[in-house]
Amino acid sequence: MSISRRRLSAVVLALSALVLGCRSAWAEKVWRCQTNECGWIYNPAVGDPDHGIPPGTAFEDLPATWTCPNCGAEKASYVLR
């Protein structure tokens, strides 16, 4: 199977747009801790690198054991903002 450079470039551009679109969607979905007026915000585009959560990790994909880095609250204490 042969693919032209033009076609390959088009595919690469389409994939790049898809990735950038996903990053924009991540930026729009932030989660806020509601415990004790903590207010810490989990932003999937940033992740929680200090606790082993890389950028790009959706809130839904955080481990069940993950807690708020600020106050220690469980995931259930977060609301979508």
C-alpha cells in the first residue's frame, strides 16, 4: 500500500486538529473541590503531576484512591464546573 506525501500531510494535520480539539475540551472541563470551602480545581489539561497524575488525565480516569492535594477530600467531593 502506497500513500502520497500530500495524503500523509493531510492525515497528520487532521490528527493534530483532533488532539488540539481534545485539549480545548479538557480545558473546559474543570472539577472543583467542595469540601470545607477548599475550592481546589482539578484541570485535566494540567493533571496533578505532584501526585503522579500526568497532564491529559480526565477526572473520570483518576484512580479511586486519588484525593484532593489541598485538603485530602475524596473524588466524590468534586463537582464539574
